[in-house]
Amino acid sequence: MARAAAPQPVYGEFPIDTGTCELEPDPYNSNGWVLRINGVPSSHIDLTDPLRLDFEYMRWTASLVDARWEAQAKLRVLHLGGGACTLARYFATAHPHARQVVVELDGRLAELVREWFDLPRAPLVRIRVGEAREVTQSLSASSRDLVIRDVFAGSLTPQALTTVEFTREAKDVLAPDGVYLVNCGDRPDLKMARREAATIGSLFQHLVIIADPAMLKGRRHGNVIIAGSDAPLGDSPSLARELLGGGVPAHLWQDAQVRKFAAGAQVLRD
């Protein structure tokens, strides 16, 4: 019996439940595609190489996770925010025993992503359509090793997913040594990053921040990765070297430096 043809992305603009998405070929990579949601770049996929991550913040996230867990670890991962499932696709290759759930608010977008990209099937990668906070609240305690929050409405994360109340809900579903990791989009004043660091730091014993030097010096808009755990985190010298060696070198701040950065910032609340 002939094998079904592999899914193929389609160039164009498409209606989804929350507006529109655009899929366009990467002009620098014949195997690459860029997904935009309501005009904002959301994801990049390389059809032939799941380990290729073109978005810097995704590379930083992957580096932190890879430094924390061995390749054969049976990771239980919850992705809050789906997009093209780029990171889920990466972890399915880098950590082949991982079991992942991707929470995506937009049901039509989830259908298109499954149609366009060769995503691993459940139980390796399961897409669950729903609102991120509601889904998190429905999960069993200690049922995940890693929770990644990468949810945006436009250029901002919905306020309800940034508060200490939600962060506590996310922590409840983590194993005792689990990691909560967020992608914080911020302006040069870094006000939101400081408040997010203060919020996560109020619940977790160990914090790290990863971002490029220009962002940390308040020179541009961009992404700041903030992660918390009750186990030591990001303390591998090889991780710091790897982050400095990327296409956009990034700095790794350990707990004391993150807490100094967040000092005086108000914890976010519902």
C-alpha cells in the first residue's frame, strides 16, 4: 500500500478563529516557512530539520532544557501557546521519549498546522484546543516536568497568564524539580520583565534569565526568557558558553543577578 503523501505548506493568508494567519516561504531557506498570526511573526519551521530553530528565543529555550535533561529523559512537557508547534517538534527529536501537550486557543490554526507540517502524532505531541489558564487548571498535580508559556495576543502576553495566581497554578502541575519557563516580550524599559521575574521569583527558589545584551541594557524591544525551578537551574558552564556562541549571543543571568534585576518590582496579581 502506497504511503500517504507528506503534508505540504501552502503560501497565502488564511482565516482562523482569532483573525488571520499568513504562511510564507523563508527567502533564505528553501525548506523553511514563516507563520504570522494577525501580522505578527509567530513561528518558523524547517520541513527537513526539526532541530533547526531560527527564532533566537526558541534556541535559548531549547539550550536551557537540553542542559537540564538528558536526551533520553522521559520528559512531560506542557506548551502553553502553539503556533506552528516548532518547539514541540524540536523536543520530539531531541528528546524522543518526551510526551508533550500543546495548548492552542485557535482551533482552526491547530487544524492548519497539523495539515501543513509533519508533526509527531499523539502521544508524542498532542494538540489540545483551549484557553491556556483553563487547561492548566484542569491538569493533575505534579503531572509535568516542564511548562513553557509562549502565549501572545499581538505583541503582549494576556495579563491573566502573567500573575502570581496563575504562576502558582502552573507550579502546581509541575513535579517538585520541574521548570516553569516563560517568553516575556518587552519594551526597552524592561518593566514587564522585572515584574515577571519578581512574580516567578516569589514562588520558585531558583531563577534564570536569558536574553541578548542589547535587550538587557534596555536598547530595544525583544524577548526575555525567564525560568524558575525549586531545583538548581542553568548552572552548567557549557550552557553559558553555548548561549554566547549563537548567531545572536545571549547572556545567562543566575538567581542572584535576576533577583537584583527584579528588586522593587511589583508582583503581578489577578
